[in-house]
Amino acid sequence: MKSQAKAEEPKFKLVASIRHSLIFLGIVAAVAIAGYAAQQRQVAGGGLVESHTQIIPIYVSVAVMDWLLLFFAWRGIRQRGGTFRSIIGGRWSNGREILRALGIAALFWGVILAASWGMDLLHAQGHEKSLGILFPQTPLEVGIWIATSASAGFCEEFVFRGYVQRQLLALSHSTLIAILGQAVLFGVMHAYQGWRPVAQIIVIGVLFGALAAWRKTLRVGMVAHGWLDVWGGWLSQVILR
């Protein structure tokens, strides 16, 4: 009887209720609309903000939004009996596993860079407002940027590659649909960067989704995602300048 009951368990389980996911889609739509409005808003100098002095509040607000999204996703997961560990998956039991994960994250970072450079060559820059003003310049800004990047790596991987991807997998029974669906939502959440960058972010989201599906854990993606943001927003400007 036990073996029969086990065999009848659904292969793909919803990690949260349908109602919870519909509310999440509403949040994504609201953020996308706000991001689009920010792109369309007339700002002196063609950037997203009037001056660089507004940057630290923006960093903090982005980090707060990421953690609020994570909290919302976790609430829905918890109501279904899920846990952080059940969504993140995997574990590092020794130093060798940590080094292996870091090695995979480094290789994956190289793949992301290659894909980004390739897309930059294929698509000329559009009329999106410059993001250069958002990059940190002072030591304090750098420190807050690194903290914001770490938050993005943890929260966004949990929300999109964890919550959203698993929810779509349960609904569609298709890994491909789940990966593509979460990538589109991930890209739309970054509408403030403009629609050409959103297209690139969707591709990056597909790669992160494939990594999560392959490794059966979010840990590697969290490391790679955080490092990618640190590199793209600050370290690359220092090293490649």
C-alpha cells in the first residue's frame, strides 16, 4: 500500500497556490509598468535620475524590493508546507563541494559574458536611457552596490529560478516552458533598463534557469548571479577602464 501511494504522488507539485501566483503576476506587471514609466520620464542628461547623489537611495530601494519579493514568494511556499531548503535544494557538506560549486559558477559567468558580448554585437544600442549614472563611484557606493548585488543574487534566484520556475513546471509539466516562462518574467521585471536590455536579460534568465534545472540547486546560480552584478556594475569598470 505504501509503495502504491508513493507511486500515485504527483511528479510535479505546486509550490504555492494559483491565487498566490496570480497576485505575483500582478506585482510583476506593476513593477514593469513603473520601469517603463521611468524610461519614458524626461530627465536632464538623458539618464534615469537627475543626479548621481540619488544613487544610494536607489540601491537601497532595489534591495528592499528584492527582499519583499522573496518574502512574498516564501509566504506562498510556506502555506504549502515548503521551506527555504526545499526550494534552494542541494547542500555543501565539505570544502570540495564548495570549490566545485565555485568553479561551475566561474565557468557559467564566462558563458554569460560571452552571450552578452555576442548579443551586444548583434543588436545596436537603442534609445534607452543611460545606466552609467547608476554605477558606484565612491567607496561607500561600492560597498552598498556589492551588498545590493549579493541581495539580488540570493533573492532573484530564489524567486525566479526557485518559486516561479517550479510553479510553472508543476503547471506545464515541461522544463522548457518553465525555464522560458520564468526568464520572460525576470526580464520584464527589469523594464526600467529599456526593452533592448530586457531582451538580453531574458536570455540570461534562460541560462540561469537551465543551470538551476541541471544542478538541481539554486546555490551555484546565486553565487554566479551576485558576482555577475558586482562585475557588471563596478569591477569591470575598474579592471577594463
